[in-house]
Amino acid sequence: MITVVGTGTGAPVPADVLAGAALVVGGRRHLDAVRLPEGAERIVLGPLAPALERVAEYVGKELPVVVLASGDPGFFGIVRALAERFGAGLLDVRPGVSSVATAFARIGLPWDDAVVVSAHGRDLRTAVNVCRAHPKVAVLTGPGAGPAELGAALDDGRVLVVASALGDPERERVERVTPAEAAARDWGTAVSVVLCLDETRALGGLRTVAGVPAQPDRWALDESDFAHRDSMITKFEVRALALARLGPRLGDLVWDVGAGSGSVAVECARLGAAVVAVEKAPDGVERIRANARAHGVDVRVVHGSAPDALVELDDPDAVFVGGGGRELPAVVGACARRARRTVVVAMAALDRVPAARAALTSAGFACDGVLLQSSRLAPLPGDVTRLAATNPVFLLWGVRTPASSEGVAQ
């Protein structure tokens, strides 16, 4: 049997668990905190593969193994690797309190509505985008993906709670800082977890399902659900297909370029993505912010003209380009060079289509498109109904091919 004990957040290791162990595996601080039985081998966890090989030798000889882990080892912990290698039936898991639960407890907040994301040994950008999109996030950190790196990537609209050495009566620290303050410090190696909060919404409401917020019950909302000027808004039929091709999801970053009313930006945010809306008209900027507030989502709005306004933005997973004009090929080309997955372009003018398509294909995208023409039911006097045609719109989309992924940050 492999006994896996969660410790490190204040829970002691039961003496009887260690008493008969032939092999004890764990982090250095966990091993240093316990008295090993005489004759037991000790392995300090570093690279996981060699440790698992040594565990396999003891299991093959039917000798008892104890693994010491932080907090709840079944929550982003070593239980997954052990179960995959040896089978869940061979594990006796004794969970402690997770660092996430402990950190939220320290600041007196519930966490059933928190999104938990691991940046330990993973790309930090996913954690950053989740923090941008959601009001309550717990980030499990790692080397090169700690509070400083997280703070450097975020705006000051969030508060970071940095919890270090949780459970250590002498070293534990829980500090509230701005992203800029976090970016300016060396936090060392004792950080347990970082909470990223929009404190105006951190308490949250009553939840039925824990974790990731529930998906909206509908999308491609009616134009009347958004403030807009003179019907200058992406119609819901077009928006439905655009959303299907963009595929916005938790952890993604989406640009809405030439955002207008921000209807596409808001819908992507409602589906869980982090969103940047780029708009050159001052009244449009305010309208986008108002629509985001009305729908309870976070959308970062950049006032400027593409492609120049795109230079300082982080690379997106997907881009929606609305509008037209002589700059359209340059804008589409700039977006295609940066997008990791897809670019969707909506146009009303037929003569813009070839240049936009060429901009996508020259960037190595596989390109497809459709002309959308729809007729909506409209009432007539006498309790009868007619069909009212909407303006036709060309929708192009480019999907990055494996060959064109070279040179795009992953």
C-alpha cells in the first residue's frame, strides 16, 4: 500500500502512518518536519519520474511506502500521478486542508465560487486570462509563475492576496497587494497560493455548482440587449456564427477589433474568455463599457485605431474584426500574425472580401467564409406577418494551420 498524507498547512503527520514505512517520499520541508523510522529510505521530491521508479521497486517487493504532500494531494497534487502509475486501489490517501481552502479561510471568504487554476509547470497565460475574466480566482504558483509574474501581466483592477508558508506558525504570511506591487517584489520560494480578487464582487452569491461559473443559457443575444448607435451593431445571426468560429472559452484571450457596441466582446466574456475591445470612437468606448457593466462581465477597452492600437496587447487566441475601410487588410494581417488559433472578419462590402481573404491566407491561415442573408419575421397590419430582409454580411474565418504556428508564442 502507498499511503499519501497531506500536510504542510498545519496538519501533523500521524505517527502510526510513518511507523512501518520502508520508503518515505516528499518535499524537503515535509521530510525535515518528521522523524523517519529507523532504516527507512528517504527520497526528496524533485523530478517526479525517478521518484516513481523507486516507489515501483518498493511496491514490487510489497514494502510499505509513504508519500508526504502539501495540503490535499488529490487537488492538483501527486495522487493523479500515483493513481495513473499504480492504480487507485493501491492508494490510501489521507488529505489535509488544501492551500486554496486555507488561503480563503485566512481572509474570511467562501471559495465555492472561485475558479482554481494551476500555473505550476504550466503556461502562465492561462492563469492570467482567467484572472482577467473572473472576479475570484486562486492561482497555484510555481517557479517563473509566481506573484511577480502574475502581477506584471495584470492591470490594477484586481487585488492579489499572496499566501506564503501556510500552516507554519513562524513564517506564514498573507498579504494584500496590487498587481504593480506584486510585480516589484521578490517573493522567494515559500508562496503557497495567490488569490486574484475583484473585491467589489469577491463575496459572490449563492451557488449550486462549485467552481467555474455556469455557462449562459443563451448567446447571440438580440440587438435590443445592447446599447448601440443607429443599428451599428453585429446582428445576432452574424454573431452566432462568429462565436461558433471564435470558440471563446475559459483561459482564452479574445480581441474584438473595431468593436463598435462591443456586442461580440461582451458575448465572448459571457462565455468565459478574457476580452480586449479596441474602438477608435470615444462614444463607442463608453458604450462598450456600459454594455459590459450591464451584462456583468469584464471587458478591457482600448481607445485607439488598429493596427497601431494592437502593438502593446498580449497575443490573442482568437480575434474578431468588425467594420471595414481602407485599413482592413492591414488590420486583418496584423491580427493574423498574432492570433494563436483563429481570426473572424465581418464585412458588409463585397469589394473588401478579396483583400481580407488574401491577408489571412498570406499569414498561413486556412480560410473559409460565407455570405449570410437572413429574413426576420415582422408584423403587418391585420395580424399577419411578413419577412423583412436584413443586410447581407460576408463572414470570413481563418484557422491557423500547424505549419503557420511556428513563431507564434505558445
